[in-house]
Amino acid sequence: MGQLSVLEQRQDLTGKLYGNPYDITLYLKRAQCHEELGFPDLAVGDAYKALLLADEAEDESGEYHEQALEAVLERHGQLGSYSNGAEARQEISPLETTEPPATNGPLAADEDFSLSNAIGSYTLRSYTILARGLLECSCLKSAFDFCARGLFAYPQDSSLTEIQKLILSVNRQTQLQRDPLWDESAFDPKSSLPDQGFARRELYPWNNHEPDRFSPSTLSFLNAELSTVAPKLCARSVSLPFLSPTSIANKSTTITQLGLFATEDISPGEIVLDETSLLTATNRLYEPLCDACSSSLPPLSPAFPPPPSCPSCDDTFFCSQSCHDAAMASYHPAVCGTDADYIAKEPPGPASADALYLLLLSRALTLAHTQDTHPLQLKEVKYIWGDFTPSPEPRTSPAPNVKRLLPFSFSHHIEQPLHILTKLDIDIFAPSSLARYDFWVLNTLYAKFRGTASARFSTKGGSVGLGFRGPDVAAVHPLWCLANHSCAPNVRWEWGGRMKLWVRGGDEVVRWGPHSRRQRAGGNGKAADGGEEDSEKHMSKGGIKKGEEILSHYCDVELGMRERREWAMGALGGECLCVRCVWEAAEEEKGRESKTG
């Protein structure tokens, strides 16, 4: 079956889910389509929903028991409409070994065994897709866990047994590649398997929420927004190198992106952008931070008036009345009085960054729910590019070999987002949820956050006291992130509730290369006009001339070239190809050649 027809089937099944949102079979069929399209992560999401619905159909106390049971009975009652019994059995119970009784109508009260048999087949099929998809995403621990759960219920199932063996084999090969002396006897698969996987960083073919970022209307909107926070800047298109993990070999390939440019000469030390955002997050539970913008609250003292707060919440405070009013209008009513604030808080140090991305996702979902809009239509994310990996066109192969560059885990991409939606009192199976909160929407949000979120680092460590220097506050500022990256930036930024860009000058100007060859670094890899002598003179003074691009930085520019590229990889989608990195990489290569020559 060609991929175009699989895409059409996927769209058809999605349409049917709008009409029958509790139909387990539709989710399992769509999961199969996602597998064939090369999206095992999306297949995992559909299979997990199918598993939840199967549990709900059996559990009389379940929140969705009546809807799930009715959908199973309706599906079972369609047996007489099929041309033969084999087709009907495949529709009702894809992996069934004991034939359910043929019937032309809903099951009677005395046919509970057959109903349980049908639900059991759904459950087994769900476990199989979950384990297989998570294995393909390299989430080995989660894949192993679902295998174990499935085999506990169905100990004789050969498919789950084979997947479990394959999980251990893949882990064994990986460990031996890293350490040929790896001791498997000390290995416990229940606790020691790696669980950080990857999904495709994709502009999905059915995503119709991405705007034309270079259209006159888009640029007019962005420049109107900039006029209030950065009156000396404007947004316009710019040609940049296409970045990928192997971009050094393809540095001549370029793409068009947006950038910020000076509309007049700007002096060193001048603030050129001052932006606030409600798309913020903290993974600390009791930090004295504004709930809206995450800036520090004033100290509790008679010298300061008490900060504005939510009258219905005990621990929700704001730094100003404007933040209070913005929160009440934009997101807080959806979480007021709930315990949603406890999700992903106080993580161990190494997990701090992933927790913040999940919390940014939570805030985006809360903003969208409160404002009754699609998350990808929020102004905080709508115009952000997610560093999506281009897919082969036309799509002809069943599973295109596209690199997976988006960090993925079952907990942060599937389980916890559904938990967050439940906290918002949202029916996770309803047609409106499918339209706004489908798993591809969550992946798209994560892709946008991964390339644009800023963070504040802490030395406090996590709840286990590791002392790990991890981030504890993060935010997405949609106008600030229009500034492209360079390891020789002409601005510096600081975020303390407000994102500010200062023009570099004097000692703040990044120095690199010999004096005779210093150039002004540009995001597109070109030196500024005026020759080396003028460039050197201008560089020593700093400042930005009218028409020049604003160049920010996504990593510590004091690091060496290799360390900078490693740090910026996640945000850029590939190795940095700014002028400084290209020059330093070339110098490093010359050094190696001189030693070997």
C-alpha cells in the first residue's frame, strides 16, 4: 500500500473518530496507519488511548465506562453487516484466538464472557503496539514495562515475548558498543533500561495551523507587536544555512527564516527589546515567583505592599496587578483550585530541563483551554518555527527513513499530557480534544519549545540533593526568539520576568580569530560590508548599524567550538554554522592536517 493511500486512510479514520470518539477499533486502526507512515510515537499515543478505553469498558466505576462499553457493544452488534465471519472477527478482535459468537445485534446480558473476550483482544493488541512503537522510539524501559504488563495478562502471547527479547538484545548491543566489558549479569531490565527516545521533528502533512510566516499579513502583525516592545527593530526574511546533525557536509544548503533587523543605528548598551510572556514555567514548588511571568516576588516586609493574589488559591501570587489581570483573563481560571501546580515539580537535577518543557506544554494547554482556541493558534507559539525536518516529497515509501531529532518519552509526551488535560476537566476522548490536543499537536508544541525556550539555571539541585546545576525557570518569548543565533552575537539577553536584549559594546563584544582576520559574525555566514579594517573598528566599539541583523545566542559563547555546537544542537536542530564556528572548525582541521602531514 502506497503512503499516499495510508495518509488518506489516516484522515478518514480521524474523521470517523470525531463521530465515534470512544471506538477502540478506530484508535487501533489509526495506530497502524501511524506505524506505516513512520510515526511510531503517534501510534503509541493511539494505542494508549485504546488501552484506556478497554479498561474503561470493563471497569463499571470508570469515568468513561458507559461510553466505552456502548462503543464496544455497537461495534460487536455490527457482525451481521459484514460479508463473512472472518472479516467481522478481525474488526471486533484483531488478535482473538477464541471466536466470539456470531450475532446480528448487541450482546445480551448472558454473553459477558464473549464481551470480555472481545475487550481482551483489544487490550492485547494495544499492548503489542505500545511495546513495538516505544521500542522503535528507543524508549526501552517503557517498552519493556508494557511487554511485562501484557505478558502478565497473556503469558502465552508470542508477539510480546519476541518484542521483549528484542528490547534486551537492542540494549545489549548498545551497552557493548559503549563498553565492551559491560557486565550483563548485574543488569536489571526493570530499572536499568534507558528510556530517552526520539520522534520525528515533523511539520505533519495534516497540520493546517502553520501560517505563512513570510506573508505581508504575518510580517505586518509581527512588526505591529514589535513596535511596542522593540521600536527600533523589524522582522523580515533572511537566508540561513540548513542545519542538521550532518550539516557540515551540506553547508551550502540554505533555508529562509525570519530575523530581526535594526531600523536605525543603535548604540552599545541600549535596550532594544523588552518583552513579557505568559508562557512561562517553573519546576520549583515553593519558589517566591510570579505565577504569570515567573519574575521574583518582592520580599515579605512592611516596606512592601502584599503582592496581588488569587482569592481562591492559597499560594498563587503575582508580581503586579497587570500580571494578575492577564492571568485571570488568559489562563488561571482553568487551574484555579486544582492541584495541577504539583505536576512535574521538584524533579531530580538531571530531569530538570525535561520537566520544564512539560510544564511549558501544560501552560500552553491551559492558555488554549481558557481562551477556547487551538494551542497552535496561540500568539505565543503560532509564528515560531519548530526546526522541523523536511520529509521526502512526494511521499511514496511506507516508512520514510527520516532522522528522529525530537526528544521523546512516554511519560512526557503521552501519559503526563493526558493527566494534565484531565486536571483541566477535559474529556480526553471528546471530538474537541481530538481536534485540539491530539498527540501530533503536542509534538509540534514541543518542537517549537525546544528551539526557542529560554531558561534560568539553578545550583540548588533536585529533590534528591544531587547539587546538579539544572534549569528551574523557563519561558517562551515569541518576539525575542525571532533573533537568530550566532556564536559571535551583537546583543546579550537577560530574563528576569521580562526578556531584555542589550546591544553589546566594549568588553562585551565577543572576540575570536586573529586581529587581521576579525570579521563581524552574521547569522547567514557573511561579513558585514565595509571591509576587514572597518569591520574590526566597528567590532571593537560594538553597536548595531541600521539594516544589520540582530544576532542573539542560544549557548554560552565563552565555550570552545565543539562544546558550543553540542549545547546549541537541540535548539538549532543541527551543528551551528555561524561564521565563528565555521572559521574555528576550519582552523581545527588545519591543525590536524599539519600534525599528520
